[in-house]
Amino acid sequence: MVAPIGMDLYLPAFPQMMSELDASSGEVQWSVTAFLLGGGVGQLVFGPLADRYGRRRPLLVGTAICLVASLVAALAPSLAVLVVARLVAGLTAAAGMVMSRTVVTDVAQGRAAARALSLMMLIGGVAPVLAPVLGGVLATPLGWRGLLLVVAGLVALVLVAAVLWIPETYPKQVRTRHREERAATTDRSLLSRAYLGNMLTFGFAMAGFMAYITASSVVFQIVWSTSSTVYGIVFGLGALVLMSGNATAAALTNRVKPSDLVTGGLGLMLIGSVAFTALVGFGVNSAWIVLALFVAFYGLGFILGNTTALALAAVPRKTGRGSAWLGAGAYALGAVASAVVGVGAGESALPLALTFLSAIVLAIVCHLIAKAGKPQ
């Protein structure tokens, strides 16, 4: 939950940050892009560490450093310091991203893993529901620095919880056996169509959503002139729709193959993104735009847990690395999407619409590549 709250809580305060830091909307969005880039690179670091040293120790070290970086971001005297601190926070928040997925696959496999991952993302969906709503309410009394201090407080709570309640799910004897198995064979599972196809499907779908996360504050509040409170409510409702998609997918995993759930989710995302782009292109500014986005978000709920389960099932002896590349790919693609969507975001919603649609089309292509491989 640290990553979505770290990205979403202070979004309603972007106009404040633009004024106080004397920065453009695109420059303020660098703080989100830096967090995304850090999260992507950090997962590549913590994935191998998870396979070598287990899940618990890397999680504790990473979360502790994330706490320090979050405090520095809240107290940053300039945009440059803020961006660097957010980069470090993203790098180390990656520990929790990697470990949460690998712990699930340590204790569950197959459809059980798909169901567990969908439920995990459902629980994690509480963060983007609460964060923008709270951010919209608290932006005025606390300011953007106060909101980032709230993020630091959450990281501190996560660190305490990890110390007290998270056990080691990948003990030394299992790590040793897996290292011996990898040494005895040429394990190219990370290059398989099943892994890469599902990893990139996950990544492009998330990139579309991250483009929305990055640009939505400016689009809603500046382009469409809505208040921070209204923006927070719309953003939170969208996250609720995403959660309902996760819940539906989890309920269907015992009856429908994970790959078929992904197909259905991508279909919904395509319908929603095409409608959103058409409405924006024709200058329609109404509730229909929000409805189109919500259709896409509901479909995204079908994709996240199932593509994660399918990808990690393809790399049974490298789940740490597999989880790392899965998350890193999503964050790298999300960083690119957030940078692209920042161009002209303060003038029109069209960059967001086109970026969102392009990401979904690419996700569909990758899903078809994955399905053309081994049966899933």
C-alpha cells in the first residue's frame, strides 16, 4: 500500500506545489516520474536479493531507507531535492512491492495464487480509494509537505508491522536447493513467451493506469476546472471500480482460466479507452468521460492478479527475479507513460487519452503473444 499512497495522496496538492516551487505542471510531475523510475529500478535490485537472502531481511532494510527518503521529500527546500528524495523513496519502496508478490507465490500456486494475488490487489486498492479523497480534504489545511509527512508516517507503520509480524517464507534450505537446481540446468524461463508476454501485458496495462494517475490531477483541476475535493472523489470512485474488478476476478478464478479472465479484462479496457479518447476528441466534457474510464478500470481489475500469477508460474525457481522484472517493467513503462502524458497535460486531456489507448493496444498485443505460447 505504500506505493499507491506515496503516489496518490499528494496529487490534489499539485497546484499548491506548482505555486510554492515556482514550477510548471510537467516539472511537478517529475516527482511522480522519479518515484516510478525508482520503483522500477529498485525492484531489479530487490528481486535477486529476495532469491539470495530471503524475503524478510531485504524488506526490512528497504523499508527503513524508504522512511528516511520520505521524510527528506516532505522537508525538501527545492524541486530538485524533492525529485531526488522521491527517486530514493521509490527505489526502496520496491522492497515491499517485490516481497508481497513473492511471499504469495511461496505459499500458493496455480489458481490459488491467482485468487490470492487478486485479493491482495483488492486489499491494496483501499489505498488509491482513500489517498486522493484524504488528499483532497487535507491539501488545504496540511499543504503538500504535510501530505508527504503522512506518507512517511505510513512507511513507519509498515516497518513496524514487518518487524513484528512478517515471517521468512523462503528459508535457507529452499534457497540452497533452488540455487543448485539453477546451476545444474540452463534455466531460460525468464525469456519464455509465457513469462515475457504476461509480464508485458501487466506492464502496459499498468502504464495506462499510471498515465491516468500522473495526469488526472492537472486534467481535472486545470483543464476541466473541477475542485480538489471533486477530483479526489472521482479518483477514489475509480479506484473502487478497480477494486470491484479485482473482487470479481478473484470470485471467478475457480471457474474461469486466468488467461481468459485477462482476455475479458483487456476487452473492457479497450472499450473504455476507445470511448474515452473519442469523447475527449469530440470535446465532450461530461459524466460520460468518467463512465468510460470506469469501464476501463473495471477491466484492469481482471488483469493485474491473473497476469502476475501466470508470469510467476512460468519462473518457479526464480520468483524473486520474476517478481522484480514484472514490477520493474510496469514501473519503467509507467514512467515513460507519465513523462509522455505530461507534455501538454495542462492544456488538453488528449495526451492522456491517446497515451491510455496506446498502452491498452500494446497490452492486447502482448497478451496474444503469451496465449500463442504454452497453454495457460
